[in-house]
Amino acid sequence: MTSAPGLPQLPVFRRAPGVLHRSAGADVLLLIRRRGQQSPALLELAGSGAALWHTLAEPRSARDCAGRLAEAYGVPPATVEHDITPVLGELADLGALEQVADPE
């Protein structure tokens, strides 16, 4: 994914390698192994959080995720992007996602 000249590069997120995930009904369960931790963390994503995880089956920017989710939920993309940006950051902080400069 390359930006047009003069446009800032948007951060791209992808699922972190080694994160185990399983669907449980409409929810997604994540088993996150974090460095320095004895036992893995279990995280449950429900509703739009699960939809966000499914959207990240391919590396995507927050804007790309927002566009896809906005279409699915009938919400303006800017509203969705505003709402998911902190969630993406939190998932990255927990080790479930990682930022990549260029997924190619």
C-alpha cells in the first residue's frame, strides 16, 4: 500500500503473529501471548469489536476498516474511524495487533 505523493502514510494494522483466535457465536476470543507474562491473556471481542477483528483478516488502515464497517452498519465513515482508532491502539498495546509500515 503506497500513498500518493504528498499525502501522509496512514498506519496499517495487522493481526499479530501467534495470536490465537476463535469465533464463539458472534464473538471472537483472542488468546494473546505477551512477552514477560507467565500466562496468556484471554480477550473477548463482541459486536462491532468482533466485526473489526474480522475486517483485519487482511492488513488495513483505520480509514479502510472504518469504510468497511460504516458500510456494514450504516454509519458515517468518519464516525466509525473516530470510534475505532483508540480500539486499534488498545489492541496493539495488548499485543493482538501490530502496526506495519507497508503490508506488501
